[in-house]
Amino acid sequence: MDTSGPVPPTRRLSTGEREQAIDRSAPVLPPALEIDENNYFENNAPPEYLDELARQCEEFVKMHGTGRIVLVTSGGTTVPLENQTVRFIDNFSAGTRGATSAEYFLENGYAVIFLHRQFSLLPYSRHYSHSTNCFLDFMEENDGQVVVSQQYQQQMRTVLRKYRAAKDRNQLLLLPFTTINQYLHTLRTVSVILQSAGPRALFYLAAAVSDFFIPPSRIPEHKIQSKAGGNKLIMDLDPVPKFLNRLVERWAPGAMIISFKLETDSEILISKARQALERYSHQLVIGNLLQTRKNEIVFVEPEVPETWIRLSDEQIKDGTEIESLIIPATIERHTAWIEQSK
Ligand SMILES: CC(C)(COP(=O)(O)O)[C@@H](O)C(=O)NCCC(=O)N[C@@H](CSSC[C@H](N)C(=O)O)C(=O)O
């Protein structure tokens, strides 16, 4: 991290042209090889809670020994700028896709491991989160008793019953992450534990995963100082090794793996999704655009044309969630995957 001295001429000044801000001539990173995996995990220490989390996961997978089990990743990973983290680069994602999808998997009988960004939306409680739909707005005081207001009884009863049913069946395991490093260590650990589930295991990678990070050799220990009179903060980030192919080939070879491809430019969405499918050889890429992700997605699969799933105007009006269409279509493909794996 260089925060002193004159800005070298090669560095883009803030008055630079937007299209030159990013060096797009940089070579596309190849999928991670075993040596990249070993390098990364040897140089980036695991979270101190990982053993306990692995124990919970082993217990959960054993408990759901014969049924279907899905790992849903949700929310955005962060990239710390200091070891004693004051600043970090964040990835947008409220966790709506992951939390909503997890509910539909639960209602279809899946055991769900929910690997989520800490404090992002969770299945069921997402309907009454602290900010958007503040739960206090659904309550009132009646003769000194705090109760749910009459007009919300039905809706809240439905959500509460589903939440309780999942809890009583011990069907949902919540595993948190914050940083890209915690996410990658946890993803690898959980994937290896899921090997015992073979084709019954499904990976639904909806988390918004950082593509760049500061390696331990270059990250400052303490809060970066800003000098009186101002100094530029120049960041030099490394690409996060592309682990998807390690997941497919080594970590969970028998499982069905679905990744999400997020773009903002509709012109490149399908080609980028197909490129990911060809590079990682997994089973399905669900493509979505930042601006329309709640109303349309596209299934990109090997050897068949892509299939769009779009909410109609009617469905948008009546509050249909697109995940109510995505999950059945995903389960149909998982059933075929299990059949063909026999
Ligand atoms: C994040 C959203 C858009 C949901 O949004 P909320 O409902 O607000 O939570 C999700 O649908 C999605 O596209 N998730 C995937 C986003 C993502 O980071 N995808 C990566 C591929 S999977 S990350 C794997 C790693 N980069 C590698 O290639 O190995 C990408 O597009 O490049």
C-alpha cells in the first residue's frame, strides 16, 4: 500500500478519462490450479472458528444422511485494507437472492447450509428486517400487551409457522462470513464435508464474491494514516484465485454445482456465463443483471440454448418472487443430476 510521495506517471489521476481507468488488456486469469489453491490457503490463515464450524457442519450433514442438501451462499464478501480492519472494500448484495432461495429450498424438503454475510438477510426474518420492513411497525400495544397488529396476523403466522417448522426439523444451518478469506476457507471446508452426500449435494453460489484482494505480504497492520494536506491512497490488489474449478474438480466432485454470473451490461451476460461454464465445467450458470435481477434471470447450461425466466407484469404486481420460479426449475435439474449419477 503506497500512501506517500508523488503519483508515478503510470498511475491514473483522478482527472483521467473513465474508459482508461481500468487496464482491460490484463490477461484473463486461468482457473486456479492445485498450486494456486495450496499457495492461497497456506498464505492466508483460516478463521479461528473454522474447526467449530466444521464440527457443526459434519453433525448437520450426518443428521440429513439420506436426503437432499443444498449449500446456499449469500451476501457480499469484504476485502480488508488493514489487518486491524478500519476500512474495507465491500461487495454489494443485501442477501435477498440467497435468503429467498433458501426458503424455497426448505419448503421443498432440502436441508440448507446457509453460508451468508454476517448481518445480511436471513430466510424468514428477511420479511421483517431491522431496516426495510421494521418488525416494530407490525406490532401494537393492547391493554398493556404487545401484540402483532390484526392486519398482519395472517402474513406473520404463515412466516412464523414455516420458520418454526424448519427449526423443529433442524433443517437450516447458518454459517457466517465477512471477508473473502473467511468465505473461501469456509467454502472449501464445507465442500469437502459434503463429499459424503455425493450427487444429493447441491451448490447454489449466490454470494457476491470479491475478485481482488490484498495479500498478507502487502496489507498494513494498522489503520492507514491520511496526512495533513492530503496524500493519495494507491491500492495494489491481487486477483482472487478462481476457485470454482477446484470446487468442481476436487472439493465436491460428485455434487451438482450452480454459480451465478452478475453483469451490468446485457450485451455480455450470456457470453460471460457460457465462458464460466466452459472454464469450470459445472452444470448451470444463472445469469442476472444488477438492474433487473429481481424480475428476470437466465439459465445457461451446456449444449442447450439459454432459457430466460421472467416475471410477467401481473406477477410483479402481485408480488411474486422470482425465486419461486427459479427453485422448482433448479430442483428439476438436480433430480435429473441424481438420476444420471446412479
Ligand atoms: C448478488 C446477486 C446479484 C443477488 O443480489 P442480492 O439479492 O441483492 O443479494 C446474485 O444473484 C448473484 O449474481 N450472485 C453472484 C455474484 C458473483 O459474484 N458472481 C461471480 C461468479 S461466482 S464467484 C467465483 C469467483 N469469482 C471465481 O470465478 O472463482 C461473478 O459474477 O464473477
